[in-house]
Amino acid sequence: HTTSKSTYANQGKLARLPLPSLEETLDRFLTTVSPLLTPQEKDTCIAEVDNFRHTDGPKLQQLLMEYDQQGKSEGTLGSFVEEFWSDAYLAPDSSVVMNLNPFFVLEDGPDNNRSKDQCGRAASLTFSAIKFASSLKKEAIVPDEFRGRPLCMDQFRALFGASRVPKIGERDAVEVDPESSHVVVLQNNQMYFFQALGEDGSVCVNEQDILEILAAIKADATLQPPDITSRNSLGVLTTLPRKEWAAARNEIVSTSKHNETALEVIDGALFVLVIDDVKPKDIHEAAANMLHGTYDLRSRDNLIDYQAGSCCNRWYDKLQLIVCSDGRAGINFEHSAIDGHTALRLVSDIFADNVVQFAQSITKTIYSNHDGMFPSIIQADVKRASCTNSVIPKKLSFELPQKILDKIYFAETTLSDQIVASETYVLEFTGYGKTLIVQNKMSPDSFVQLSMQLAHFRLYGKIVSQYEPVLTKGFYHGRTEAMRTATEKAATFCKTWMDPYATNEKKLETLREATVYHSARIKDALTGKGIERHLFALKCIADKNNIATPAFFSSEAYSKLNHTILSTSNCGNPSLRLFGFGPVVQDGFGIGYIIRDNGLNYSISSKHRQTERFAHTLKQTLIDMGKLIQPMSSLKVEFSRTGKQNVEKDNATTEYLEAYSDTYGEGPDSSASFETLSGTTPPRPRTSSGGFARVLHKQNSISLMRLTSFGENITPREGGRKKLGENVEK
């Protein structure tokens, strides 16, 4: 972190993402794709690359350079790939469920009693999230840094009040309401909302207020049985292919002005709080619930079935905070405008804020100061007097024609098909973790990446394309670059491992070589020297200039590289138990993992694949790999070394230290500097939040007066809000 008070204070210090040379990228492409090709395919690939290098490539590179320079001089784009990468998320017609939106499963809260209580846990997390939103609105959230280097905070503009909106005849848009001030609550397929922020951006409810609001909502939501509410579960329409959802949304809006306003209330909410009437029976079901909800088909007396699962109790176009009936909590977030690192910052701060609040409750009776010796993680003004009347929860209703009611049913049956065809399995490996791997001078992230490739190789005998996103937020408007784990070194390691005549020493040698090589490529991607965003931008610049797509982009080699069988990502810290997402191809696996000091957590999803069998193979692979590396019990305490011995020791481990840098910035510093890369001068300084990036659209705000007068009041339970405005909390 930094000592700067302004969230966006470091934006003007960030370098632009460098545009690599065509020669450099094509040479690296050949090296990257080689392990996936047969000898004959390699020869063909070399010829195709050489042709592109001397024909279409230079022309497209020149156009991309001019486009990048124009975006820089006009201040409209942060990088050469920003617009194209945004379109890659927003243009496809496929459903966002299991195809795009990732999820988190949070660890249990610090207060064991409160963490098991659904309304209590929801109130605690929601209150902290609202405080975070208030602080962000005032640009008081401490900006992210990676080992002293500022990271881009632009994604935080689309964290709250943002919604992915489907459009008729065009790609989706991410619309952001900068004045967003309310929270939408989903329970039993019904929608409610309450005011959370005042006009000055201060928090106008405290945790007890939220608890009472949720109790009132629960009392109302349970008045109707799920067989009735499932017929009107509007949120399930957000699971449709985007063109279908756009048409349905247009039909809803055209039906009445009331419907249009109700959708504006949802779109403009800070986030959606989802209250699930589901108690996951195990960790696998908990992960699946956060990814796509549960499938629970029931029948009434006349044998007409209905969906009672939580899969319809969602709004996938927005950030969702999900709390189950047993207090288990998680996040499902719309991925078009924010990446895992941004969502993780939110979750980390609100979880830590819950921990500190619990600590304060213990120590406030011992110490006289207000915070009980523990300062709050999130600093926000809580002024319960700022909007006394509007905090009463209100129910959203819609006037839905039969055509839309039919569409809701068909959306549910289609989603249910997808859920039945999918499987999520969790592996929580406790044999060892980061500590042991680091003691053996290997990168934990590289080690884990190789474990997944080896597990697949043991099960299927093939080296396959494996994707790992690498954070590029060290650059202005940076997002991610691709790292491909299936390198020549990784292939050698896998083949050596399966060789019955290979010694353990040889296996360990190839493992070390593969991890060092993987870490070096991670560093390349981290510092703007990746290849895939560059190649993707070259393809897109051709389309932008009405140039026929070069044959290179339909080649067997390019297609194999981009057919990602193992889509993986590392995102987590002690606030998370799990992180995951769905596969990106029909025959692939989606694997989110968290590296702990003494364990490794994987969430694995697939469609029509042997997910559990893959997880068991991965577990056995980790056990076997662990047998090769030095156990902690055999490590000896070293005596003090002389200065010369220290230098020699440090030089021996420099390669490991500089190479280790995982996808979300944990690990020793790399030697390259974001700010000294040639041709990457920072943009003009921006001292405040400024305007939106070109890829975002400003949403019209709903006034507090309109919010107050819209919706049906839900009366809080007896003994609700008392003496509103009696205090101002900090």
C-alpha cells in the first residue's frame, strides 16, 4: 500500500503498456506453441509465421502503433489492447454463467455465532461493503501497490453501481452510475432495495439497521412459496445468451414505464445482496452454489415441476454478495470491467473489517478509546440521520406479460440443463504448501502450475494448452497478459516423470528447470513482454480497418494455442477459502487455486469431464511431487555466516528470487521496472477520479427522491429503527 490519501493519486505515475515488436512476438509465439504441435505441424507453423512476418504482419503492426499513439495523444485509451479486450468480454453472445463470471467462497467469520447466522453474517458483510463504497466514492481507499510500485486503480470505478447491460443489435455495455447509493436484495426470487448512502456519500445505515432491514425482507419474502416465486424469477433472464436477454429486456421495458424504472433501480444499485435459502451439504456444493446456484427440482401435487434451487435467485449482470442459510458467504462478480485482483481487494478489506469489528467488541470494555485499541480497516462516516425515511426497505415489482413469463421458464430449464451437465469439485490439499516449496527454492505458483499439467498428462498422456492470467496493473489501465504453462521445459518434466527408467534426481532436475523457466516467462508477461494480447490486438486492428483476417489467425498452431484445455488462475489470501470459474471450452477444465503456507486449495469445474477423477489424480500428483522435495523435518538450523558467505548464498538463490512472481503479485520483486521501460511514458497526471475510461458508459442516476417514492414499503419488524439520527459514528 501507499501513504497517499487519494485512491487515484498514482494514476499519473503509471507507464503505458509497451507495444512489443512484431519480430519479438512472432519468435516467442513459435517457442510457446511448439510443445502442442507434431513435427509436421511445427514445420507448417514455421512457414505460416514466416509468411505473416513478411506480408500482413508489418502492415497491421504499423496500424496498431498509430492506433496506440492516437489513443495516447487524445487520452481516449490507456493501451493498445484496452478497447479490444473489453470487446472480447462484451461482444460474445454466450451466457455469462459458468462462461465468464468467477466466484469466491469466503472463510467463516471471526465470530463463530454470528458467522453461522445468515442475517447476522449478511448484515456484517454488507455494512463493511457499504463503508468501502462510501470510502471509494470519496476517493479515500488506499491505492494498491506491488512492492513499492503503484498499480492501476481504474477498475475500481466499475466496482460499485456498475451493470452489464445487453443491447439490441450491438455488443453489451458496462454502465456505471457514479451516484449509486442503494443496495438491491434478492431473496426467494423476489427483489427489494434500501438506501445505503446519503447524498454526501456518507453511510446512512449501521449494522443493526441492516439486520432489521433483512429481517423485514425475510418476513415478506417467505410469504410466498417458491413454486409461485419461481414463475416470476426475473433474475434468471440474466443467464440467457446475451441477444435473447437483450430482446427480453426490451420487451419488459416497452411493457410499462414502471418496469423501466424498476430495471434502472437494479442497474444503478451499488451491488446485489443475495440471500439464499440453501444450506450446502459440503464444500463442493458450496462452490457450485457460488458459481451457478443449486438445482432442486420439485413437484406439486399435480406433478407439475418447478425449480426450487438457488440458481434463479441471482442477477449475474452485477457484483453479487451471496449468503447461504448457514452463514456461508461468497461473491460472484461480472468480469467484463473488473478482474480478480480488484474483487479480491474488496473482499479482503470487508473481511478484515469484520475481523477488526469483532476485535473491537472484545477490547472496547477494557480500553477507554472508541476503537478498543484496534483502528478500523475502512474509514467511513456513518450518519444515520442523513436519510431517515428512505432506508425503509422497498419491494420491486414488475408488470410481466405472458411472453416474458414463458421466457423466464425457458431460461430456467436451459440453465438447469447447463447445471446438470456441469460439475464442480474441490480439492483442499493439506500435505504441504508455499512454505515447503519456497524452502526448496522453487516458485510456489510455478510448482502448482506444473502439478496441473502433470496431472492431466498422467490421466490422458497429452501435453495440452494451459492458460494462466498474469496481472499487468502496473501499467495504466492494465488488466492481464497470458502465460502458457505448457512450455518445452514443462513437457520434458511431464515426460520424464512418466518414464519408468527416470531417477528421482532426474525428475527433480527437470522440475526445477521447468519452474525456473515458467517464472521467467511470468516476469516477461508481468512487465509487458507477453505475446497473446499483442497478437489479439493485431487481429482486431485488421477488423477495425476492414482488412480481411490474415490466414495466420486461422492456422492450426494459433487455434491449438487458444483452445485452452486447462484454464487456471491463482487468486486468494487468508480471507478466501475458494476461488473458481467455469471452463472456457467444452472439453476443458476451469481451475481456480489458492496457495496457502501449508496447503493448496483448488476449485475444479468442467462439463462432461471426469472432474472428481482429475482432482484425485492431481492430489496423488502433489503427494508424489512432495516426496521429491526436501521435507521440513530434514532442514537444519544454520550457524551465522560471514559477509562473504552471505553474498555467495544470495547469489545462488537470485535466480529463484527474481523469477518467482505469481499472477497476483506475491513473491520477491522482479528486476524489471514498469517505469523505466522504453516507450512507456506515463499519461497526463490525473489528480482526481476524472472521467470514465472509453470502455465504460456513464449511467443516468436515479435521484434520492425517485428512489424514496418508488417501490412498495416493507414494514420493519416491531422494535425496528429507533432514535434515527441520534449519533454520528466514524
